[in-house]
Amino acid sequence: MSATLRQAAAEILRKNDRSGYTVPTHGLYPFQWSWDSAITALGWLKLDETRAWQECETMFRGQWANGMLPHILFHKNAASYFPGPDVWGGESHPVPSSAISQPPVWATAVRILYNSAADRSLADRVLRDLLPKLVAYHRWWYRERDPEGTGLVCSYHPWESGMDNSPAWDQPLSNVPEVDWTYHRRDLSHVDSDQRPKKPEYDRYLFLVDFYKRHEFNSRYIYEHCPYKVLDIGIISTLHRASQDLLHLCELANPPDDVTDIDMYMARTGDAIGTLWSEQSRCFLSHDVLTNEPLDEITTATVLPLLGGLASEEQAEAMAALIRDWIDATPFALSSTHPSSPRYESQRYWRGPVWLHINWLIALGLERYGKQELAVKLREAARDCVLSAGLWEYFDAESGAGCGGDDFSWTAAIALHWLDA
């Protein structure tokens, strides 16, 4: 990566810094998002080790008493974003927040930060503070999102997946009623509507937000009555990998208590994951819990079991072959939805565009299975996007044009952490 691009990435993180947390980009996303923040911390590590750890500490100040880490922390008021904490009903928590989480990549990021730290005293101190919070967060996932002990946690909102309008969610989302009140979307004043979710999707997103608030975030009631319940293969995979990283961290520092329950939960996931495998699709598929049907859509989430080592060697070979063909299927890769899908759209958010942090996560999984050459191809594909358009939120898989928000923090962080390696 050129010195000019490296400098641009560093300047983006500094520009988006809000004295302890990093906004994804000015205007469009003026708060702290959970998995954005975890990945952004890896970029900060290349610039300022203390600031990287501060990113983690600030995020976990917003953790709920039950262990849940919200997907948004509203540190300050900002009129440029909707829905805010008043809509979510999360004003009474340590930091005003949303009421759902996001893909649990934090333990994975913290392990990388800890292993790479030059200031061992600082790293040890922060890890001692973060470890009980990380354990509580993982226990929340296993306890609240898999109360029957199946080994497969479920998601109650497409936003929780991090892949908001993926076509994989079209069918389960269609069973959610549309909200019956009017609202004003602020995202469309920052980004072209062709690159954002459509109104019928947003109506249903907000119905779910209302549903949690009306029922006072009662976990049991939501589990039994939520009109959207999905076994999200992306969340399951990132949680499994992060739990492995969490147990490794517990070996390095004294955990808050016995963590053998995390081992037990992981064993259940290993036993159950095969039920989500699709021989025809050559990958794992998310499932609609309410209909007990697979969500037959190949997206970048469907190959993320590589990240957690959840695939057999034969399944890993099949997914590697799928990814190899997939890279060649669009001029820029890896498209977030496979281009063979009739619902593929090359520039509409998660229905086709390329996201660099997802390329990185998939590459980590490929390396785990000894697919180094293919992992390098994914990194080169990600680099092509940045060289084509700069450090945007995501990239049109056909033209390579930058889409969404510009000067984007996690794209800059991935450039510093991965593309510059």
C-alpha cells in the first residue's frame, strides 16, 4: 500500500475520532457502532496503542447489566441519525443505546490487540478489566439467544446481523408487519437511495424496534413471540471464533470465574452446525426459526464458518471452490451477495457490494484451513477496491465505485491492519 494511501487512512481515523470512540463516518453515522469499533481499534493499533485500547474501553462502558453489548452507543445527541435512543427506549442504560447487539467480534479483536501490543503493562491492565465484560457478553448470547440450548444462537433483527438488507432476510422479514407511524429517514440525506435499504424494509425494521420497546426487552417474551427469528450463520460463526479467542485470553489472565460453560456452549455449536450445511449451495445457510426452512441465498455470511473452524475439511474444500469461482464472477470482489442471485444488486448496501472487513474475516478463515493462496487473492481484491475508489464504506462489485459513506473508519482500519501487511 502506498505511503499516500497509508496517510489517508490515518487521517480518516483521526478525523473521525471523538475523544475515546470513533464514528464510522461524519454525518451518516455520528455515534459508536459495536463491530465497527472493534475493527477500527485494529487500525488505531498502527497509530496509537493507547487510543486502540481506549476504543475498547469506551464501547464496554455501554454494556447492559445483563451482559448485552448494544450495537449503537449514543454518546451525544445528533440530529443527523434516525432512530435515536428515544425510539429504541435505551435511554436509561449506562450510555443511551440501541436494544440489540451486532456480530460479536470483540474477543477476536482484543486477542489481536493483546498479541500485538508493545506496551505489555497497558495491555495486561486493560485485559484484566475487559475480560469479565467479554465473558458476560458471550454468556448473554448463549443464554438469551439460545435458551433451549440448541447450540445455535438466533437473531431478532436484520440490523443485528450487521448485514442489514441482505436478501437472505427478505423472506423472514416479509412476515413482520410494517410500522404504523410516520418517520423521517436521515440516511437518505447523506447517501443516494439506490445504495440504501428500501422503505418497506425500513418499515419492518422499525416495527421490530417498537416490539422490543413495547415488551420492555423481556428476553423470554421476545424469544417466544418475536415475528423475526433467524439462525444467522454469520453471527453463529463470529461468536464461535470469538469464544475460541476469549478462552485463549482467559488462559493468559485470570478469568472472573470458571469459564467451562463457554466450552460447553461451543461444543453444542460444533454438534449442531451440520444442520445448516447445504450440499447444493456448497456453503452453510441461515435458517428461519419460525418456518424451520433454510434461507436459500449465498452471501458472504454463508462462508464465515471457516472463520470459526466449524467446517469439516470436505466442507472447507467446497467453500474454497465456491469462493474461487465467486471472486472471478464480478470485476471487484467479494460481492456480499453471490451475483447468480436474482436479488443481487451491485451497489445496494448488503445486496451485492464489496465490504473490506468481510473479505478480511473470510481470509482469516481460509488461512485457518491452509488456503493461503486464496486468502491472498481476497486481500488483493480488497486492495483493488481501495485503489479504484479510495476508503469508502463499501464498493460497487461491478464498477469498483465507492458507495455509502466516504472517509470510512473501518475501511481505513482494514487498510492499515490488513492491506498494509
